[in-house]
Amino acid sequence: MADRIRVCGMDTNVVLPENWMPVEGVAILKCLDAQGDPRLLLVATQTLSQWEAVGMLTAALDEIRDSMQKTFVPPDQVDEDG
């Protein structure tokens, strides 16, 4: 079985397709600060340009948005059982 990708020491559900090798990366982490307040932290590999990071994040946002739109059910069409 393939190894799962780790991001900043955290386990993920990501398994790369066979023969793929990670080259660069960008991630948004939800963290708790010293006071226990949630904060967002942007992390990226050192050689990733800001332009590439913006492109990668935009592509990911588009995929998430498309997925949400495909599964959206208007409130007036939800039956009482959920």
C-alpha cells in the first residue's frame, strides 16, 4: 500500500497516484494560537514562487467550489428526514 502524504508532520488522507512524486507544495493550516484562538497559516515549499502558489490555491478553490455546487440541495428541497 502507498504511503500517505504528511503535511507539516500531520497525517492526511492523500495517497499519490502510482509513479507520482511531489515536487512543490502549498498548504493552508488551521491552527490554535497560544490563547487557543483559531488562526490560518499558509505554508509552502521554499522554491515555490508566489505566482505558482496563487495558481495552485486558485485551482484548489475552483475544485472545492465545483464540488460544493454539484452537491448543493436548496433548503426548500430537503426532506424532513435530512
